[in-house]
Amino acid sequence: MIGGANQRLTAAPGPRPAGGASVHPLHRQQPDAEAGEFPIAGIAAAFRGFLESLGLDLQDPNLVGTDRRVARAYREMLGGLRRGEPRLSTFPNTKGYAELVSVTDIPFYSICAHHFLPFFGSAHIACVPRERLVGLSKLARVVDHYARRPQLQEDLTEQVAALLDERLAPAGLIVSIEARHLCMEMRGVSRPGLTTRTTAVRGALKDERLQRQFFDRLRGAGAVSSVRESRP
């Protein structure tokens, strides 16, 4: 398999709901999304209960106000729950460019849906254009949008690929994400530095020659690292 024996290649998903990219069940119920609000008070109250259940003294100067600080931090980290699908302005491919276009090392931070601990790393995206092109900075915005919600890395990879495939209709597309998971580093197997790579492929990028070209670029940029797919 191109790019390393341990990477996970994901085939195109089944039919998507009309009018948008596929939505994971975790993200379907968003009571505050339409109003653009975030339940700061409710989350702060819940976190106070968590601190109290640990037997901590909430009058400790270091803990006074921690509940609201945590709620505000999650408002930022989970901002993708409050927004609709990201806007993606495209423009005609008037010159007929049909070679591989790639943007690599897009940094992101997300929250693992299994343990609510952070996972973070880099996303790498490449496509073979057809009729439409997109400003390259928009690719980073798409990754950031989907990362800012409780996530599984596999779903994050597919969500980015599904949106770009739908909006650009490229001849080929590949999205590869490499990430470190604190749920593996701080607990469970407790192995610092392990990297998980997930990959979604569409169309012409299923061709091994183009995949090799893409992963060779990553190697040249120092982006390819050791991969572990197992999770505790």
C-alpha cells in the first residue's frame, strides 16, 4: 500500500444526505447551533459538580472561577458545533490545470469523542482539479471547522474529504491526517509520541502512481512518521 503498510485507506462513503456532506450521529443534535450560542452557564455548573465529586475545595484560590474558565475554553475548542457547513468559494479552472495540487502540514487541534482528551497533528490534502478550483487557504479552514467538535480521527478525515469532494467535484482527492492522541499518551497504553494516520481517497487518487507522488511529497517535507492504528 502506498505511503506505509500501517496507514488506513478509507473508501468513498455511501450516499450522502441531499444538500450537504455526510453528518456523523455525534453532530446531529446541536440545540444551540442555530442561535450561535454556547451554554456557558450549564457547562460551568456541570464542571463545578465534577470538581465537587473529586472532593476539591472550590474556595481554593486556584479553583475559584475554574468552572467558567473551562466552559469558555470549550466554547473556543468546540466552536465547530455552533456553525453550519463551512463556506468554500470556488472559481473556474479556466486554464484546465489537471495535475496534482497539494497543501500539507495543516495544523489542527481536536477533542477525542471517546475520552474528551485532546488529539492534534497535521492534515495533508491533495486533489486533481476538474472544472473548479479553490483558494488554498480555504482548505485549512475546512480542517479547522471539523476539528473543533468532539471527534474521531476517522470521521474528521471523512468529513473533510466529503465536503471537498462535494463542493469541488475533483477528478481525484486524498485527505491524510496524522495525529497524536493524549488518550494513548496519558492513559491506557501510555506511549508518548505514537502517531495515527487516517486517509480518505476519492476518484483518480486511488491510482497508485498519484498516491506515490503525494506521499513522496510528504516524505520530502518530513511529514511521514511512524503509525499506530490501535486504540485502548
